[in-house]
Amino acid sequence: MPLHIRCTPEPIAIPALNQPQVAYLHLTIAAAGTTGLPLHMTIVADSSRSMRIPILNEQQFRDIVRGSGAHEVLVDGVPVWQLNNPLSSEQRSRYRSPIDYTTHALHSLIERLDHNDRLGLIACASDAIVLASGIPGSRRAELVAAIARLPALRLGETTNLAQGLQLALAQFVAADDATVRRIVLITDGFTTDQTLCLTLAREAAARGISLSTVGLGGSFEEHLLTQLADLSGGRAGFVYDAADIPAIIAAELENARQTTAQALTLQCNLPQTVSIRRITRLTPTLTVLNPLSTEHGRRLTIHLGDLRHGEEVRLLVEFLVAPGTAGQQRRLARLHLNSGQSHIIHDVVAHYVPNAINPPSELLPIISRATIATLQQRADQARQQGDYAMAAQTLRQLANRLYELAEPDLAALAMAEATALAHNHQSSTTAKELTYATRRLGTQQG
């Protein structure tokens, strides 16, 4: 499929200064091609105890507590109410759990598979097990039987997502090159090995496999799940209500169906006089990216995942450029864009021009939007380091920027989170909603 790169501005004009400066580049990547490629999708389903706890509304909970009593306990790091007496079989059939909704989502998924598609299913808690290993969509009875095992599994009390991801990666082979390859991870809690999970996400990306994540409820690790998706070019989703799991899995399937370019990789080779300060993905999701850096920072690699029909990937690249004299020309980077057998090379060039305006006025709205992702990242980092005052201050700055962009609801979320951190040194329930909502701003750009 033909790949396209468009740079704005081109060439870049920067003033002649006797000190380093930042040069901004708006990079747009697109591809032309056909959809309908075969799909190999593997679902990694958290089957820990918290995923099997029935979901009750307030009135249902009160009715049951009056009958048997309850006390609060921690399950997989999630505070839940433990009933003093177990639910009856009739009550369990009436009140569905997250794993029930996951099972329903999987049944809906197999109904929409083509004969050339394949589906894998991994269940993980303390241990992990393969329930289905790349079974073709034509063998639906086998898939139904594999899914039927999921609700009854007892794999331990903790959640080892890394082991589940390892088993998922083992389902894919090199011969899948002509297939859209996707791992979808569903979890509601904490994992035992974040570092290994991140390593596995990079491995997936290097093998052309996108890892999408679905966080459920209010106690999962959104920082980990968004990182896993960003490192591999996958999508990160958040559902507060388990009843929404089928819809988000269906959306993931539809996204994969629309693929025109697979496993896009952007490599940025830099001369000694240039470094990268920041790369922000503007679309389809607004977030600061963390490229893989090699050759002492001279080569950066970004895995952009699959590109859908009619979709563009837009990036704001910030170069830190050495001083230069008027009339001088400098190559800032050589870009290599790859997708399967398609490969294009593009040089980014800057001219030192007296009285040049930097940044150029046409990029100011883009830079302003990218700042939202930067502020969100800084607030998250400060919160994780325990610097709640800095996190609150940064969130207030984020709120002001969101007001400027006519996003009052998101601004209110940022202010609510800032207040919670400043007063209680604890995140409020709005933290996850804010994280995912700011990422979705990338889909709202024209």
C-alpha cells in the first residue's frame, strides 16, 4: 500500500541564534490501501477473583446485606464488600459479574469472525492458561467450548498480566505477516510485574502486533495500560461499567477490520547537532510518546500500529537544534516510514533565516493542543512520585488550558482532581476519567 508523509512547515525556517532552539514539525502520515485483511486476535482476560464478583446496584446491595451482612476487604488491590454468606445460585444468575460480561463479549465476537480469522483466548490471574490457540473462525464450536471454561476458572488471588501476555505472544508466528495481529487485554486491577509487561509490549511492537488494553472500574493501573497501548501502537479503552465490555470489544474488532496499513513504524535518524525534546501524537489519540532510543539517542523508533481506512497519524515533533548562522541549512532528521513491504524516506530540513518567526503562527493551535498531553503527563509523574503539590499545580494549569480550548467539562475534572490531591494527597474517582478523556481529544481534531 502507498504510504504518505506530509511535513508542515517544509522546509522549517528558524532564526539565526547563537544558542540552541526548538524547531517544531507537524508530521502527517497516511496510507492508501484496501481493507478486509484476515484477523488474528488474542484476548487476554483477567480472571482473578475481583472479576468474578457480581455487580449490584445500591438497592440490590442493601437488600442482600440486610439478609446476610457484609464487610469490606481488598481483592486484587480493589476494595470490595464481602458478603458474610455466599449468594445462592439463583442470585448469581441474576447479578452478573465482569467475567460474565467478558464471556458475553467473546460470544458476540465469534459470531462476527470470518472463516479466515483466528481467535485466541488466554485467562490469567496468579497463573495463566491458554483456552484457545488461534482457532479459525470456522470452528465456532471449539471457540464456544473454550469460552465456556472462562467463568469457572480458579487461577489464584493475584493478577499476573505479564504471564498472560507471554502466552498471548506465543500464539503468533512469522507466517502471520499478511494478517492483522492484535492482542486485547482486559483487566480491573493491579498486576504483579509492570516492568515485564512493558518489555512484552515492546516485543509485541517489534513483531508487528498491536496491544490494546481495556481498563475496567475504578482501581486498575491506567498509567500501565495506556503505556502498553502507546508502546505497541494499540488502543487504550476505559469502561467504568462492566456492561460496556461487549461494546468496547466490538469496537476493537471494527477497528481491526478497517486496517489498510499494518504495523507502521517511524524511525527518526538524527545528526549530532540535533536531538528530540518531545514527540506528541495528536491523532488518533492525544498523548506524549516514548520512542525506543538506540545508538546513543541518534536513532529513535516509534511503533504506530495499524492505520485504518481514511485515518491519519499526526505527530508534533520538537527538535532541539544547535546554533546556526543566517543562510545556513541543516538536516534535522531522516525519517524512515515502514509498513510491511512499503518503505519511504523523507528528510526534514531547516533553514536559518534572519527574523524568522519560531514557532510559526500556523502551528500555534497544534502546539497548544499538544501542551495538554504534556501537562497531563507531568501531573501523572508528580502524583506517582508523591509530589502532590506539584501534581495539583500542574492540573490547575491543565484546567486553564482546557478552558481555553472550550473544554469546560474536562477542565472541571482537572480542577476536581487538583483539589483532591492538594487536600487529601489522594486521587479522586475523576483521575481515570480525566486520563482517558484527554487522550480522546485527539479524535476531535479537524
